[in-house]
Amino acid sequence: MKILKKALAFFIITLLIVSNSDAQQDQTFSQFMFVRSLYNPGNTGTNNAICATGIMKQQWVGLEGAPTVFGVVVESPVKFLKGGLGASIISDKAGSFNTTTLKLNYSYHKKIGELLFAAGLGLGFANKKIDFSYFNQSDDPLLTSTEEESGMIFDIDAGAVLQKEEKWLVGVSSQHLNQGSMEIAGGRSKLARTFYLTGEYILGFRRMPKLHFKPTMLLGYTLNSPLLINAGVIGDYNNVFWGGVMYKHQEGIALMAGVNIKNIKVGYAYDINTNALKNGGSHEIRLGYCFKFEIEKPKRSYKNTRFL
């Protein structure tokens, strides 16, 4: 029975991911507001600091083969390039399927009065792999393959952001703009083009200047897939302690909290699933480090020949 279940799961997942891959959406993090450049290259380097962030999500705890997503983002403003540079790597594993994406981002920054406009481009490669040994059963000759199939896909992202520092932000972007594809497992796997709309507004209080509330959202659209809606609010005290709640359409509710200790930023999110699975939920952990690096110009000194 266990072998039969694994075999059935294999063919169902293969059918959904390979044969109908045009409708597949990328996994999104509940703490997306802290890793915006993963969804919009225009955000690269807009924090005015050198930042490195690692984030990991274990989805649907208790379900065998459930997705695990891990990402690392490094970005920095670069003045002589009039923008920002960044790099990211994401590993998305679900059962026997594993997709690893490596991207390099550049964002052009332009000040328009009190506003900052940024437009960015992301170029990279996605490696898709199917590990047939995941279904290997020594007592079943039909499920004894230890082979792997993999391939590389060239990938392009693009996006733009308009923001007023410490007030509001809005961004539009597209991932997998070129919809790269490859042959794998007897079918064709394609990176489906996805469009994102992000927004955030910071609410402050005169009588409580250390307290801020930040309504935030991430909307996503992929052809032949349900509309992605993540909307919630983050409460922040003195830029040190924060907590929030996020509504995730057709998925559930995420509860989040974190702390910023000087340059170190830590966050945790727990997703309460309201879909048909209704299992142990999902855990998400984030760890980041940001610092500013400024080179002071040497002071010029002049000597008066009258005093030599």
C-alpha cells in the first residue's frame, strides 16, 4: 500500500509540475516585505545599506514530500553605477522535484524630488531536477530507478519601484519574463511568467513617534493559476521589535514577529493553513545583517608659502 501511494503521488506530481508547468507559481515567503528584491529587481540596493539575508520556509509540516524553500539575498547600493547590485539563490524542493535559481540583479536609481524611482533587471539560470530515487523501493522492480534528470533554463526578471522614504512604496514586476523552457521527464517544463504588484504605507503617530504600522501587500498573477493575494499589517516599535498578521488567499493566515538588534535582523512566521490540508502549518525563519559602508573623503589642506 505504501509503495502504491508513493507511485500514485509520483505520477500526480509529475502530471501537475511537468505536463502542466505553465500554471505553476513560485513559492512566496510570508516575510516577503524583507526580501523584496526576490520579487522585484527594482528594489535592489534601495535600502541604502549592504545587506545579506537568509530565509527558509518549511511548508505543510507533517506532509511527506512537502515543499521546503531556502533563499539567500545579498545587495548593496553602488553610487558610481547610479543604482544597486545584488545576487540571490533560491532552492525550492518538493518531493522528488528540486529547482535552484541563481540571479544577478542591477537596479538604476533616480531621485525625483522627495521620491525615489528605481528600475531593475535580473538575469540568471534555473536548474530543474527530478530525482527518481525518491520513489525507490527495493522490493518493487517498477520503482528501483536511481536516475536523475536535470537541465538549465535561462531566466529574466524586470521591475520598477516608486517610493517615498519612510512613507510609502509601490512596485510592479515580472518574473520569468522570457518564459524559458526545457525538456525533462518526457515532457516540457516551462517557467511561467508571473506579474507582481507590491505596496506598503507607513502610518506614524505624533504622540507615539516610536510606534509605526505598515499595511503591506503582495499580489501575483500567473496565467491559469489562482490569483495570489498576500495582505496584512506590520506593527513596529522603535525599529527594534515588530509583529504582524498576514492574510494569504486560499492558503491561510500568517502570524509574524521579529527583532532587530543593531545590524542583525531576525524574523519568524507561522502559517496557519485553512486549505484542505489543515495540517501542522508552515514555519519560516529569516536572518539578516545590514551595515552602511561609507568612505570619507580626505580633508584637503593648503600651505601658505608665507609661513614656510
